[in-house]
Amino acid sequence: MANGSGGTLAFDSGELQKRESPAGSLLDYLKPKKSAKHGTDNLLLTCMDYRLTGHTQRYMKKRRLAGKFDHIVLAGASLGATCADVPEWGATFWAHLNTALSLHHIKTVILMDHTDCGAYKLFLKEQYPQKKKEQLPCHFETLKKLEAQILEKFPELRVEKHVMHVNGKVVDCKD
């Protein structure tokens, strides 16, 4: 099968190989390198809620981090990464965190929950307060739980914990 660059892609014994290419096989190219030529210091975990994507980008730009972070998106953010009801989401979080460490040598994990979160309502049901200002302690507890898990596995990392209101205002979760 031609690839438009002069080389040929072929499937051979379940492996994707690229012939006649200075890059070698595609599989070799995609393997994580121990010394990446590019990287970022930050990994951001946010919720999938569409109401906050613009606010999140503005927040990161204000911190001069626009375009300078890896991004994991899970419904519920920290709850999605720690919820026993969806363990595969936690596995996804840890796989992405390991990948960010391996490829980009991150130093800081930025955890960003938000108020009025549908995933919190779905999984915590009546335990999630209706009033937004009463929701902060619930988010802080989950953020601290994930922070502890991260630092247990990767004590060299720095973890930031924040909660964004639907209007874009960000509250820091202090210890």
C-alpha cells in the first residue's frame, strides 16, 4: 500500500512496517524514547464538560502555559481517575500519566475539578451537594485522594489541586 512519500506500508506477521524509509519501521518510531527532544513540565487533568473548555484554555493561557501541557480528559476529572465504579478510567489515567512521564518528562500534575459536575452527580448521587458552594469540600476530598495516590507512586512529582466554577473562577485546594 503506497503512503505518498515513496515508501510502502505493509502488514507482516501482525507488525506494521515501513520500507525504504530513513525513519525505519513505524513501530520503532512510535516507541517512547528515553531522551525526548521535546517535552513539557505539566500534565493537566480536567473533566470532559464542554462548558469549561474555553475557561480552561484561558486559565492555562493566563498562567503562560497555553500549548505547554499534556492534557488528560476524564468525566469527573479526579473522581473519574479514582472512582471504583469505572476502574478502566483510573487505568487510563495512570497509563497516560506514565506516558507523559516517559515521553515528556513532566514535573507537575495539575488536577482541575469543577463545580456542578455531572459525573459527580452520576456516581455520588445524593452525597453530592446541590448547592455549588457546598460542593467544594467534596471536590477537595477527591483531589487530595488522587494527589496522595500520585505522590505514593511518583514522589518526585509536584501536584496542584484546583476547582473551577462554571463561570471560570478557579479556587485552589489548599492542604
